[in-house]
Amino acid sequence: MGWVEEQFERRLQSGTRNTAEEAEQEKRFEVLAEQRWSELVSGLQDDMEEYRQLGGDADLRQISETEYRMSNDPTGTAAKIIVDLSAHTIQYTFESEKQDVAVPEGGFFSIRRSGRSAGLYSADQQITPEQARRMILEPILFPNPPRVM
């Protein structure tokens, strides 16, 4: 075997190992991203429960494995969150349930590697799980009152 063939074989084997290692790392990251999603949903459930215990009227429903909907009938607002684990994103949108209620635009969080774990990012800034929950829940639980001009 000549040096060209040796180099070719070495690189071919190295590429195979790297691809396998990359696939394993991606699989591990998918598990971390799924854990981050579960933690976010669990925190939202806790926040909504606390709101109800304080006398608020809000509801959180699971639509599917990847989608949840939160609503607050008295304020006429709702929010929906959808995770795309393969894209490492969580999208949130707001909906008005009453004709005269304005809601903010939604957005998304990216789930990125953060050391040995997965972190949530909004507009390229790392945020805590509590900050993410507040961004989703404040507009529906504590909307700004309409301004009188």
C-alpha cells in the first residue's frame, strides 16, 4: 500500500469516527434539550398553579407532546408554546380571545449548548428558565391596562 492509499484510508476512518462521535454528541444534546423543555413546562405549570391559588383564573392545557396552551379568560389572552427539538427551538405566540384586547408579538427561544448542559437563549442572550416563563406568562396573567388618551 502506497502513502496515498494510507492517507486516504486514514482520513476515511477518521471521518467515520468523527461522524459517529458527532451523531452521539447530537443525541446527547437532544436529551439535554428535551430536559430543558420539560423543565420549562414544569415551571409554567407551577407558576399557573400559584396564580390559581392566589385567586386567578387561568388554564394550562397540553395540546400534544410538543405544544401547550395557556389562557386567562378574564383578560381575554392566551399563549401557545411549541418545541421543535430537532431545530432546538421553542416558539411562543400570543392570541387575543376578545375583540378589544391587544396582545404582544411572540418570539422564540433557542436551546444551545451551555457547558455540559443546555441553555435557553432569547435574542442571543442567555436567559434563566424563570425569565423565559415570565416572557410567556406576564402578557397573559398581568397584561398592561389600556391607556386612556
